Amino acid sequence: MSNIENNNNSSNTENIHRIFKPTYAALKNKTTVFILTAILAVFGWLSYQQMPRELNPEIVIPYVMITTVYPGNSPVDIENLITRPIEKELKNLKGVKNVSSSSYQDMSLIVLEFETDVPVKQALQDAKDQVDKAKSELPDDLDNDPSVEDFDFEEFPIMSINLYGDYSLSELKRYAEKLQDELEGLSEISEADIQGIDEREIQIDVDPHMLEASNVSFQDIENAIRFENVTMGAGEMVSDDTRRSIRTQADYTNMNQIRNTIVKSENGNIVYLRDMGNVTDGFQERTTISRLDKMPVVNLSIVKKSGANVLDASDKVYQIIQKNKDSGAIPSGLNVVVTDDNTKYIRNQINNLENSIIMGMLLVMFILYLFMGPRNALFSGLAIPMSMFISFIIIKQMGYTLNFMVLFSMILALGMLVDNAIVVVENVYRLYSHGSDAMTATKKGVSEIAYPIISSTATTLAAFFPLVFWKGIMGEFMKFLPITLIIVLSSSLFVALILNPAFTSTFMKLENLHGKKNMRKLWRNAAIFAILSIPFYFMKVYWLGNLLAVVTLIIIGNHYIMRPLARAFQEHFIPRMEKSYEKTLAFALKGRKPWLFVTGTFIVLVFSIMFFMSRQSGVLFFPDVDPTSVYITMELPVGTDLDRTNKVSKQVESIVYKTLEPIWILSSLSTPLWGLVKVR
């Protein structure tokens, strides 16, 4: 009786198997799954193409700057009268991580760094409220209230356009303004700021003796210019049954009109502005100087909009420059040099990462081919592009950019993407090879391992999940790693349990690496793809021609290289590897050897920890790399004139030329006390 009961229990156990309902639903609607796969592939590719490219993730750090200008005061007075009263009120702010202040001649600067979990708008408003409270303690004769602004790291220039040649500064500025108008019209560009030249200024140098002789005051000259250079409405009139507006236009259009302005008319004696002194068309007192390779330049600093594609912005900037050169808007004698182009480095880094992903995919497919054969390798390899496409759709909808961290995370997940698909396909193929039909093998095979691979993926995600809550700037930077990994691995689970079963149940066949191929059919297919590629090369559609040519090579290479290699690998290498592993395992399990292996492993672990601790390796935030540019900052004593700063910068340039062989040297002097020399 007991034997009969045992036999009944074993037979019942064989007949009972799990049912994974999502896979069953996908198999009932295979056509829908195929259409869904195509849709996900198309939208994933479009999302990938449309995602903005950046080197680093966009990290919003709540920095707030409080700037107060109080002309005519020394740094000590600025510290006592401006900086300290404001700092006193700022102590009551919540969420402030760090407060730093600097007091300069005529100006106070306070920088607030908030915690990363404080919204920028809230930080800005809180800072404004506290500054408003401090106004009562500030000097009454301040020309302007303190300026409170947030600090956006996305507003750094992505490149600089330098114009120089045998032209005056006013001509260079005119060409720069033309470029500025076109560049700021681009949807990707936020600002194109002109530097190296100051605003135009009409200068009137009055002779005091002539003022006294003509009985004219400075106020008379000011009023004469103000009331003469004016355009205003003069009412309305009705003409031809139409009401028309009348406007008097008296704006200055040339220098002679300014010189001939009447300052005073008394007893028939007319005093013109030209009689009072010299009237010249010039520029404001220099506050900035830009120089490229010892030549004075007018510089355009290009700032992209937040969230815009930096590579698209760069391409359009170069297109506008080239268009103006071709049309003659920029004369041939005018040199236009682009410096500080960060997009070249960004493009190279992103291209390297993308190439690494492609090479990783090819290597993974190659390994799958060797172990599983061509058809099963394609089933498993489907997880790589489909998981990527689904991830791109989700990441784009989350508003993330395609940056170093996202791509690096995908490279990290590349090997894990196919794990679930390999287990599914291999289990289905095992049942199929034992006599089950494709549909039954798929249903049973997926249901048997669905919950194990879900738990396996969940444990992997659990290891990365705590990194999402990493606080601080480093946490904001690193959170893209776990988020991307969670999205990619979850997508691979969806592909393995929903998409893969539809394909395996429809296209799975028994692999026969020894079977004879129809050579006539093989060469016919290869010839068709080769012939189809030729017209595309003549039409210069190279990508499509290359794709068809690659398909031709794959068809031929699969028969003459890959199939023999996979056959040799499965028939010779794998059996030898299994025998070697079997011998090693048998040796390790004899007698007391298991205890020796466990003890030895523990000793190696302890030794490794002691060795690591004894070395006391240093910790770096980022690895040291050879710089491509050198930045030389100059800060001169308070009261230094801009011309003196300019002379010092020229001396620095001479030293650099003697020491290095630079590609270019760009000097930027923005204040009399401070200058920057960039060397590349």
C-alpha cells in the first residue's frame, strides 16, 4: 500500500506545475506582443535620438548669491556696514549648509549653500525675506537694494567665439552683434554675451572757461541734450475720414546733429554744444579686455538653455558661423576662432560610451552564440536592445539627459540584461527538446522559473536601491546610477517574461549545428542583400548601404566561421571544461578536504583585508587625469588700474610661451583686480 501511495504522489507531483498568468496572457495575444515589440523599438529609438546629450547629469544645487553695491567704500567699511548686518539676519534661515561672504572695494558678496533637498525657489524666497529684514540696518544712501539671485550651473558658457583681425574694435563689435542676434535666435541658446569691448558712449569734454564765458552751466548742457533728443506723440488729426496719430521724431542720427545742439540762445547770440568743448564718438571706460594669441579680440560667450541638447546647440553655432562666412557677412580678413569648446570633449566621451555599449552587445551575442547556438542566442539577445529601448523611453519621460552616468550604468547592466532571458530560453528549449511542442514548452518552462528570476532580479535591485537616498551633492550626482540600473533590469525582466515567450513559442526550432545548409539558398540570399546595397552607395545613403553589406557578411560568416566555431566549442571545449570541473569538485569533497577549503578561504579573506588595511591607499573623489587646459588666475592688490592688470597678463603670456608650446592663449580681464589666462 505504501508503494502505491508513493507512486500516486510522485505522479501527481509531475502533473502539477505553476502557472504564471502574465506569460499565459502574452501567449494568448502573440500578435499584440509582436506589435508592442515593434512600437517599443521605434519609440525607444526616437527617445534615444531626442534625449539631450550632456557629459554630466543636470544637478540642481541651491546656491543663492546676495550682491550689494555701495560705491566709495573700502572693504572694511563694506564688511561693517553691509556684510555683517545681512549675515546676522541670515543666521535664522533653515536648511542652510554653508554661508561664505567676501567684502570688496565698493561691493559685498554673500553666497548661501542650501541642502540639496531644499527647492531652489523656496531657498531664493527665504533668502529674499531675510534680506528684506536686514534693510533697516543698512545705510540709507544705498543706490540700489541688495540683489538676491540663484546660481544655475547650467549657465556656464559651452564655448567662446573670438573675432579678431585688421579691424577697429567698433567694426569687430558690429560683426559680433550680427552673430549675437542670430545665435540668440536659436532655441537651444540662452545667451550670447559680448565681451572684450564696452558699450558705445558719446563723450562731451566741456571746457570750464567756455562755460564761464558763455554763462552756461552743466545743467543747461544736460537739459539741452535731453529735450532735443526726444521722440513723442503730438496728438491726433482727422484726414480723409481717418483718425491718424501724430508723432514728432527728433532722435539724433549723426554726430553733427549732436554738435549743433543749441545750448543757449539770448539776445540773438546762439551757443552751440560744439562751442563748449569736444564731442567725440567713443566707448565707456574699459572694464574688460580680451586677447587671443596677443591679438585684441571681441569675444562671444555662448550659454545654452537648461535642458537643451548641448551637441545640437554646438552644431547649430558652427553652422551659423559657416553660413555667415559663405555669404560674405563675415569678411575673409576677419578671423573667427572658437575656443573653450566643451562639446568636443562631451561628444568624444559619449561616443566612446556608446561604442562600448555596442561592442559589449556584440561580445555578449558572440558568447551566447557559442553556448546556445544561433537561434537561441537571438532569443536571449533580444533582451539587450529591447531593454535598452524601454529604458530610453522611461528615462526620457523622467526628464533625464543622456549623460556619462546613464550610459555608464547601462554598460554596467549590459551583462545582467541577458541573465533572465538566458534562463527562460534555456528552460523552454530543454522542454522543447524533450518532446513538448513549442507552446507547451514555453508555458511550462516560463512558469517554472518565473518566480525564481523575479526574486533574483529583486535581490539585485535591492542592493542598488539604498543609493537612491544618498544625500548631498555626491548623492545627487550618483543617484542616476541606481535609478538607471533599476529601470534597465526591470525592463529586462519584462522582456524575459512577456516578450520572449511570444517569440520562443512561434520561432523555436531544434538546433542542428551538423546539418547541411542549402548553399544555393545561402549564396542567393547573400547576393540579394549585396546587390540591394549598391544603389544606396551611389545615392550616398551610406548607413543603409553599410547595413545591407553587413547583413551579407553575417550570412556568409555565419556559415563559414561562426557555425564551425560554435560546433567546436560545444563539442570539445565545453566537455573538457565539465570534466575539469568534475575532477576539481570530486577532489575538494574527499575526506576532510571540504574543511581545509573552507578554512583556507577564510584565511585568504582575512589576509586580503589585512593587506588592504596595511597599504593605506588614498581616496580620490575622481581619478587624476592629464589636463588639456591650464588656467592661470591673477589677483592684484586693491586699487590696481586695469592697464596695470593688462601689463601683468602680458608678462604671464610671455612666460607661458617660453615654457610651453600652446595651441592658443586666451586672456580675459574682467575687473581691474582680477584676470584669467587660459592655455590650451
